[in-house]
Amino acid sequence: MAVVIAVSLGPVRIPFADTVRAVLGDDSGEHAAIIDSIRLPRVLVALFVGAALGVAGAVMQALFRNPLAEPGVLGVSSGAAVAAVAAIVSGATAAGSWVLPVGAFVGALSALVLVYAVAAARRDRSIATLLLIGIALNALFGAVVSAMVTNAPDDEALRGVVFWLNGDLVARTWTHVQMVAAPAVVAVAAVLAFTRDLNVMLLGEAHAQASGVDVVRIRRILLVLAAVLTGAAVAVAGIIGFVGLVIPHLIRLLLGPDHRVLLPGAALVGGAFLVLADLLARMLFSPVTLQTGTVTAFLGAPIFLLLVLRRRRVVRA
């Protein structure tokens, strides 16, 4: 429903029935070109990015046993930012539209590798150590990004950097859909195979190990899958905040902590949330458009604050 609404609404209003036919493959309508070339790719990118961030956030919150954890807590988003900003500032994006997303994806996975390399050097791969390393790398990568932004060669490069860091879905094409769809679908399907293990791990690592769960191996696999989801999302949309933080938290409060329900719910609601947030970015002040990341922050921050306050009242009661 969110996809149909988002595709139908815009400067040119398209009847819902025509949108449904176009989405199902009927390209004979008068608006088929607008749907196929402009709106549907952007909406599908929002759908996959929102689903990826929602599931990645749910995984991180489960592994860290902290509802405030979010997909970029281990420096994955910051690693993607370093690579993307370097590509923009150096002019490497002139080689093709694929350079920025591919570079960001590689940067995201490289950040996770660096986290594990530092943990291995200390011979301590506990979740607390990984978190502390992630915090340090986030600060380091932020400093690197700031240095590159300060020395941007021209205003155009600086504008591109700021635009990407705030997250947006302007001019997304079917190429971007392909870039995010494959890793998102595969990684989400793989994460869903670990719902039982995640449920057991909520009781604590000692209990999980006593139940036969290989905690270290499962944690490593899930962190890699969460990094793939985050990297794929950041690569095509930039850094979009609050989706991976708010959506899993909301689903957990409404439906409980069972990951058999939580993970599919985070994927569906995360995708719908970002699709509708992007629609607001396009339509709220039309013809002036907002960045999608700006809208998610405007929506996500108050929602998260209300959830936190509600949770505190429940705990006190």
C-alpha cells in the first residue's frame, strides 16, 4: 500500500489503479514512462533501504541487548562515509555512477574488518570490546570526513558531500535498485534463519551456551550480515538515521521481543516508513524538496522520544 501511494502521488497525479497495473508489469498506460523511469525505482530503493536498516537495527539491538543500539554502532556507516566522501572529493565519481555506491559498500565492510582486527589483536572479542572499538572508530572516521570536507576542492564537491551525508533518494535508477535489492534480500533471509538463536541469546550468553548455541560464531555471522545490510543501504541512499533505531524499538514494544515476529515486522515497517518519509520529502513543500534523511530525523526523533518516555512510565509503574 505504501509503495502504491508513493508511486501515485507527485507533481503528476496518477490514479491508483494505473499504478497497480504498472507495478504488475502493464506498461500500456499513459503514465507508464513516469512510473517505470522515475518513481518506481526511487520507491523500491526506499523500500529495500528501509527494510535493510530495520532488520540491521533489530539485530544490533539483540546482540548488544540494548534498545538504543543502531546499525552504525560499530562504525559501518562511518566507514562508508569515509569512502564515499573520498570518492566525491577526489573526483573519482566522474568515472561512473557506480563508483560512489561501490566505494561506500566496500568502506562499510572494511570498517567491520578493522573492528574485528583490533579485537583480535587484543584477543578480546566480547560484545563490550567490539562496542568500544566501534565508538573509537566512529570518532576517528568522523575526523577523517571533517578533514576531507574542510579541504574540498570546490563548492560542488562540498555540496555533494553534504548532500550524501544527510541521506537522500533523488535520481535513483534501476541500477541502484539492483545494487541494494540483492544484498538486502539475501542478508535478510539469512538473518531470519537465526531467529531461534537470537531469542535464546536474549537470556544471556551463559544461558545461550548452555542451550547449545555457539554464541561467538552466531554473533560473528550476524554482525557480518548486519554490516552487509547497513553497507548496502548506505551505499545507495547515504546516511539515513533513525530507521534502524526507532522501527525495531517500536515493533518490540507493540509485538514483543520474539524475533520470529520482530525481524519480519522490522523489515516491513522499516520499508514502509522510509517509503512514506521519502514521499513527504517530495511532497510536503512541493515544488521545494527536502532530503529524505532530514524527514526521517524530523519524524524519528519525536517518535523515539515518546517511546522512551512511555517505556520509563511503564517501568516506574
